Amino acid sequence: MEETAHFGSRQVPLGQKQGLVDDVFRSVARRYDLMNDLMSFGLHRAWKDALVTAVNPPKSRPFALLDIAGGTGDVALRVIAAGGAETRATVCDINADMLAVGRERASARSPSLPASASEGEMKRRIAFIEANAEALPFEAKSFDAATVAFGIRNVPRIDRALAEAFRVLKIGGRFLCLEFSAVDVPGLDRLYETYSRNVIPALGRWVVGDMESYRYLVESIRRFPKPQAFAEMLRKAGFARVSFRPMSGGIVMLHSGWRL
Ligand SMILES: C[S@@+](CC[C@H](N)C(=O)[O-])C[C@H]1O[C@@H](n2cnc3c(N)ncnc32)[C@H](O)[C@@H]1O
């Protein structure tokens, strides 16, 4: 029997999920960053800052980050801003439209970048690569840290993506993953449910002209494995010292694992 995958509330043949996900991000790419600010009331910045703090890029030695499903480069630019002159980032994403927005952001030298970073230097420090998280075009043991922010739930074969993240990390490297989760604060859970079911798709229609894509994004959060189950997937992929930490009442979870 043919394998299937969740695509929002629908069950689709596994081989079709990626194409449907690509349509979503092609549609939202230009307004993606604005929508993140609107939907989360700017909170996604704090969640990403917590991720960057955990990455902890050094100030005075070389450091190579791989940001998987890195989209418009938001996390990579923040890591570069936090690290030293030898911090480099590779943004890998399957969607050319999201990467195109990221390249523009990097060359426009967003205010989050160090004032010292000239355009030429930014090109040296950040690369945008179109690739599938399930088959990364990088050598084994080549990155100090690998991150995924709000990306893993979109990947059809999550186990393959985790195995690939493990493969490309150096020994001693850390994997960090931000993903939405289930709210576990009484009262807030119902508020969040109402907000995500009604307000987010309406915002999507208003700002992007696309309600369905935001319905998918909300539904895909609901279908994502619970933190314990995802932690188990990390262990299966080979990661050690696996942990997770809730943020904002459980709206978001920061998962961590090490290649030891
Ligand atoms: C919600 S966005 C997150 C973007 C970015 N990490 C951020 O936090 O702003 C999800 C991203 O996952 C990417 N994606 C989906 N499937 C992928 C895959 N198989 N391999 C690589 N990227 C993928 C999409 O193209 C999209 O850019």
C-alpha cells in the first residue's frame, strides 16, 4: 500500500507532500517575514533569539552553522550578528523563492547585521543553497551546529532529515530545532486554539491573499509529533543528551541534541 503523509488536515500520498508544501512557500515568500511578525505579535523574534543564544556562536574562532529549511535567512543572519568575524552560515532550503528573499535581505544588510559587515563580507559569511533537507549536499562532519526553525514539520520524511543533520554535524556539534507545540496552560490553550484556527487564516487572506496556506500551517502544527515523540526521533537519528524546553506556555518548543 502507498505510504501517506499529513498535509494539513488531509492525508496525501507521501510523494505528493513536498510539492504541496513548495506551493505554500512559493505563495507566501514575499510576505513571509511580515506575516511572522503579525501572527506572533513579534514573539518569533524572541523565540529565534533563544535559539541563537543556545547556538552560542563564538566571538574569536571559526564557526560554521547550517540552517536547514532556513527560508529567508532570519536565523542565519541573527547567528552571524551574534558571532565573531569567523562565524559563517549556510542557509539551505528547498524553495528558491524563500531563498531569493533571503539573498536580498543579506545584501541589503539588515539592521540586525554587525555594522562592520560590508556587502562583500556578507557574501563570504552567508551562503544560500537550494537543497532538500532529506538529502543534504554537504560533506559529513562539516558543521559546528545545525538549526531548523519552524521547518521540520514541513519535511515529508522527518527521520531522513534528522539523519542528514546528524551526518553533516562535526563530533561535538549541536542540533537545535524550534517548532510549534501544544499549549499546556489552562485558558491559554483555548485562546490559542481560537486564535490559530480563526485569526491566522484570516490574516493570511488579508496580508498575503492566501488563506489556504495559513490553514495548512496551523493544521501542520497540530499534526506534529508531541515533544517526547520528537525527542525519541532525535535519539533514533543518533543524537545524544536530547532535551526540550517549552517557551511561551508551550506554544513553541526548543529541542536540542548533540553529536557526540
Ligand atoms: C515556516 S518556514 C521557516 C523558515 C525559517 N526557518 C524561519 O524560521 O523563518 C519553513 C521552510 O521550510 C522549507 N522546507 C520545506 N520542506 C523542505 C525540505 N524538504 N527541505 C528543505 N527545506 C524545506 C520551506 O521551503 C520553508 O522555507
